Amino acid sequence: MTDFNDRERAEEAHFAFDQETAFRIAARRNRLLGQWAAEKMGLTPEETDAYAKAVVQADFEEAGDEDVIRKVLGDLTQAGIEIDEAQVRTALEQQAIEARRQLMGEA
């Protein structure tokens, strides 16, 4: 019976680790997306840092990526940047790859 309990605890620990890793990748991805958008808007380094944090915070509004995409697309459009949703989604995907690469490099 202890083998089963040990196995169950190991699976739970692995699941928790995977969830934490996914959260960290998403947060890093959102920060990188915020920096990408801030560069397009010509923000200062201080404004870029604040904006990147705001993009990370936007992800807590609802499940999924739609809240982040809506924020970034809206902000870029409001700043007069010609961009569409597909371009923001592509940037989000690219930043996800970069975020995973960065976090795996730190491990």
C-alpha cells in the first residue's frame, strides 16, 4: 500500500511542478509581450517596465489569453500603431517560445 501512496504523492508533486512551470512561462511570456508592445509604442524604460507589469496583471482578469490580447491590441491601436489581432497572437506565440527558452536556461 505504501508503494501506491508513494506513487500517488510523486504524481501529485509532478503535477504541481508542471502547473507552477506553466504559470511561470505564461507570466514571463506576458512580460515579454508587454516589452514588445512598449517598444512599438516608443515608451521609456520606466514606462516599459510598468506596462509589462500591467500586461502580466491583465492575464488575471479571465482564463485564457484573450484578456492579454485584448489589452495589448487595444493599447497599440490607441497609440496609433497599425496592427491586427493576428499579429498580436503571433507575437504572443513567439514570446511563449522565448519565455520557455529563458526559463529552461535558468533551470
